Amino acid sequence: MLIHAFKKRLSAKVNERRTFLVDLCSRLVQIPSVTPPSDTRAIAQAIAEILRHVEGVDVTLHTMETPITNVVARIRGNGPGRRLVFNGHLDTFSIGDQASWTVDPFAGIQKDGRLYGRGVADMKAGIACSMLACIVMAECRESWSGEIVLTLGGDEENMGYRGTHYLLDTVPHATGDAMISGDVGSPLVVHFGEKGLLWLELCASGKSAHGAHIHRGENAIERLIDGISRIKECLKAMEIDTPEKIIKSIKRAESEDDIEVLQTVTTNFGVISGGISHNLVPARATAGMDIRVPVGLSVAQVEQRIKEVLDPFPWFSSTILQQYEPNWSNMDHEIFSFLTENIQEVMKQVPVVTLRIGASDGRLYRLFKGVPSANCGLTAYNLGGPDEYIEVSELVDVAKIHTLTACDFLFSSHPDILK
């Protein structure tokens, strides 16, 4: 059997399961799994029940901390070979103000070629695509060698430490020779890396006094505002030594805004507090800072620059809450060529291979296991807001891309199986 004939057979199988795929995605949306509290018990059980009915699929559930439940499904092919991992996350953002939705956020409603619901784009549609790829490949497991493993973490929105990170620490076959994630993005954009992260709490101290006698106090909130401005200015001006090859990939990003963000240190002050009364000078104020570090800088360099800015002012202190380095895979690895070739075949367009702006569990595979990791998911509409939706046609396309790429990867090192 020639590989191109086998891939046509796989593509036809995905087309035949279109209704199953849409219904599966809708069913996943109908099971709430918002973070917090990251209660993924129900959705993990539902996925396990579906996969356990597929011959050749071994499914296990893993919990580090209740109620976060993670799923690992394993499929063995016809003999030894490489292991391909499909990774995803089960948890979603909260729905926010339900009154702003025009549809029930947990109904999984399909209309006008779209599928609506909280988490449908981020990332239950991507999970459904990877699940179907696993099912189709399991049905043909006598025709390929190696293994496919599906890892679904329960707390990616909380940085994945009790989800994918836990699986990589405790389940030997949760890692592999390459990883594909269907996390939110675009089927026409393949991501090979992402920016680093530094979460910092900045504290400013002052001296309390009555609001009518401000000359007797030192306002901590005003000092905090000054500190925020100093940090933002100094970080934005940092020189970045990005490898030329990665700069070229960044310039292929989706928009001019994306290109600028990928090449700079960005800061967001998402939480701020201080003071106890309108008529008292505040003695303490704090701000929570989200800093994204581009490829070409290290987290340590950013920390040092912040230290240099704050050290002259004894009323400032800072605490690091969490951090990780910028991370990327070698974009010349064959998993990226397989993905781009199959995207061109399915979508009839040339995809872009570039960096991802936001975080994903892909960083855990790169940083902790050195696994070449790619993101190829669906386009998100109204991500994080009301009426989140995806296009059903893209759902089918991404399922094909995942399936065909699995075929290429698991056949490529064992061509004898095709004879």
C-alpha cells in the first residue's frame, strides 16, 4: 500500500465521521470545566468512556489534586517505532456575564455553520480533532508502527502544574518524539515556540496620615504608580538578541501588531490594591504584573533590569510568583514539514510557521522534556468573551490535518510497512 493511497483512505474516514466530530465537540462544550475551580472530573470521564469503546485504545485517568482530572490515552501500532503525542487542555475560561451571551454558553449550539459555547475554541474543538485522529488511526493500527498518545490536562489556564506538568512528571509515555497541540490559533498558522513569562508582585510602602494633612504622609499608591511607569519604560527599551532565523519567522506573523508584540517585552498590570479609606494616605500598595519575555532575552535579564530600576528607591520590594523561559523547537524538525504539507493539501493554502504570542502547555514539552512541539488549532472567534464560536468546516479540516500528520510521522521511519 502506498502512503498517499493510505492517506486518502484516512481523509475519507474523517469525512465520514463529520457528524460524529461535530456532535463530539458539542458534547464536550456541554460539560462545564471552567477555571476556577478546574473541575474536569465529568469531562475526563466522558472522554474516557468514548475512547474505551475503541479497540486498541488504553485509557487512564490521573489526579494530583481533586477536582482536577487528567486523561492519557495510548494506542500501539504494528510493532515498535516512534511515539507521537497529541496534547490538549480540558479547562476553559469562565463565562463572565451570562447576560451578554446570545446563546446558552454550555448548550453546544450549532447554527449557520458555526458551533458556539464556552471553550469551544479554547480548546474543546482541538481536543475533538485530536480524539478523532486517534480513533481513526486506532482503527488502522495494523498499518503503522510506533505509538500515539493523547494527553489532556486539567488546569492549563492555571499554568498546567496539576495537569500536563503532572502527567509529564508521573506518566512515562506522556512524553514522546514529537507533540502536536490543537490549542486555539489557526489551521493556517503553525507555532513552534512562544514567549517566556514572569509574574511579579510589586509592592510600594509609604507613611500613613490623614488625607487633609498629606504633607505628613507618603502616599504608597503614588509611589506604586511611579514604579509601574519606570518598569514599563525600561522593559520596553531593552535590547533583544533574537536569532535571525526566528526574526524571519516572526515577520511572517499574522499582523503588524503581532510582529511588534513578539519582538518586545510586554507588561500588563492586571491586579492593583492599596489604601483603606478615601481620607487616609495609604501606607502600602501592590500591583500584580504579567511580563512576557521574547526569544532573545532571558527571564534573569528581565529580573536584573527591574532590580536596577527599583534599587535606588528603598520603598519598593518585589516578589516573583512564577516564571519560565522563552521556548521554541527547531522549526526544521520534520513534524513542522509534515504539518505544513498536510495543511496545504487540506486547506489549499500555504501556512505560516511562526511563534505564538500566548502561553500553552507546549512549553512544558519543550522546556522539561525537549520534545519538538507544534501548535495547530482552530481559529477562535470571541475568544474569552460572549458567544465564543468556531467554524464547523475548520473543525473537519483540523481533524484531517492531525490525522494525516500522524500518518506521516509514524510511517516515515518505518517505510517497510508500506510494502
